[in-house]
Amino acid sequence: MPNYKTAKLVKNRDHFKCEMCDKLKMAKVYEYQSISYVRDYIPHHYKKLCADCIYKTAYGTKLWKKKKKEGALDEM
Ligand SMILES: [Zn+2]
């Protein structure tokens, strides 16, 4: 996987508003930037995402629940 793809846990617990679903959460905070398939286009770099949103974005609707259970992105 290329290095410029960012999907990581930044805080184990914080009070924040998720940039994707706009919900206020008291939970884990993740950072995410997807791979750019288009030259000179930089995908939006999300700084604060909730677990549901980042797992859905990173793994898609079929896999995200399984990956979340495994804690695939939960290493700091
Ligand atoms: Zn969210």
C-alpha cells in the first residue's frame, strides 16, 4: 500500500465532531487521506473522523464491520 494513503488512529479518546457524518462523539479519533488517482489532485485530508466513517471509507460497506471488529486501523 502506498505511503501517501493515511488511515490512522490519532487519539484513543476525545470529544470531537466527525468531519464526515457531523456527529459529536466521545470516542476514538482517526485521520484519513485517500489515494489520489488523478494527477495534481490532492484528496481531502480528514483530520477528525469517527471509527464508523473511517472504516466504511477505507474498507467499503461489505468489509468495514469485520475490519472494525478486528481493529485493523487501531494501531497508533
Ligand atoms: Zn463519522
